[in-house]
Amino acid sequence: MTTTTGNSTPRTHTGPGGAGPVGYSLPLSPTGASSMLTPPPWHFSGEVVMVEYRVDPDAARRFLPPGLTPGADPGAAAAVFATWQWCSADGAELADPGRCQFGEFLILLSCEFEGRPMARCPYAWVDQAVPMMRGWVQGMPKQFGTIHQSRPVTVGRAGSRLEPGGRFDGALSVHGRRAVEASVTLERSGDRAPALHDVPLAHTLTFPEWVPSADGPRARLVASEVSDVEFSRIWSGSGNLSFLDGGLGDDFASLVPLEVGDGHVFAYGETLHGGRLLTD
């Protein structure tokens, strides 16, 4: 096994004796350069529209695997829209905007691990294949969806400024059906990051067994290792959030808002290095 960064000389995994095609992820190839994923670290810079809300605490609890507890604020949740730009360590992807940009929507639930505040992501959607597969590697439940989101403008009138009265919207559609709508009307700015966007995420790393074994699939509770976390100034105000009849099933519908709180608009950046094991 060799380890480097970027696309030209990716980390590779070889078969027995070092023979055959290689790669950090599928597809394997003679040089490993065809891998869908480059190895971490991965850098992310994004624009976020987030609405805090409350769900039925019992419904939220049913989404927590062993090892996680509801914590001090059962039922606290957030709906998060984000437009991201990402790159590997060498930044090669930034030369191709169609490759390095994607949209995302996810739900966050408040929880704790051994008394430490964390967040659980029971559902997530993205609009590109690479971030979906990268999510599975992390244990994030990413699916395909269509995400649209307002972005702040600095000139002209075709959008809102980051100032009181500015409005920012997000929408998720899945299989052609609108599923979630959110909006934030700005009132004030500050330096305090939203609680559920400023804690580690706890994921379940699992994958179906294609070759059955006696023990069955192995699930592990993991968290991501990140560095270089940056928040812009946080703009906050009144939030609106609606879950529509998007055909996503009763489990998803159990997380509908019982009460909608503040919304937030901000920029966010981090570097993702890999994962760490919480429980096995």
C-alpha cells in the first residue's frame, strides 16, 4: 500500500502479492487514478441556510443507535441546506467547477455520547455522486436529491444581502417531488455558531453483506476527525420550515417540525481527515 494525496498519485490498495488494478476506492485501475474518491484530507467551503426546530422526542430517540442518548435537550433538531465547494489536498478539483461543487440537505438531531454533546444525521441528500459515495465511507446516510438554495449577493437586486430583512430559502426535491422547504429572514448578526452545527456528528458505519457471513453485517458507531473549522459571522432571524408529502415514508414524516425556531445563514469551512471509532 502506498499513500499520497491528490489524483495524480493516489493512495492505492493492491491485491495479494501487489498484483492487479489498484485504487483508494472503486473503480480500480492499473495506476489507481480512476478511483471515484481521492484519499483524505478533503477540504470544504460552503454557504449554509439552517433552521432550528423541535421534533417529537420519542421519534428522535428511535433514530439513535446504542451508544447515543437524547442528551440534555431531547427533540432539538435542525434542517440544513448547504452549497459546497470541495477539493483534495492538492486542490486539483478546483479547476473543474462541475466536479468540486455540490448541494446538500440534511437533518440533525441533538444527542450525546458518554455525556459529550453530539448530533446525529438520520437523513441526508446530495446532488452529485462523489459526495454521496464519500458519505457512505463516513457512515452518513446520503441519497440522491435535488437541492436549491438562495445565495447572498453583493451587487444588484436579484437576491438578498447579508443584512436585516434579507431572505434566504432552501428546497429539497426527491424523485421529482418537493419534500422540504425552508426560509430565513435575517434580523441580526453575531459570532455564536448554531449549537447543532458546532458539535461532532455521530454516524453508523455499515454496509450490506454481498457475501453472507455467520455474523452478519457489522455496524460501528463512528465520528469524523476535522480541523481548520471556520465560521463566518452568523446572520440569524425568523425561520420557516415545512415538510411536504414527498413520498419519503412514515419514518421521515415522524421528524416533522412540532415547533420552528430561529434560522441562520453563514459560511462554513473545515478539513475532513478521516474517522474515529466510538463503539464497535
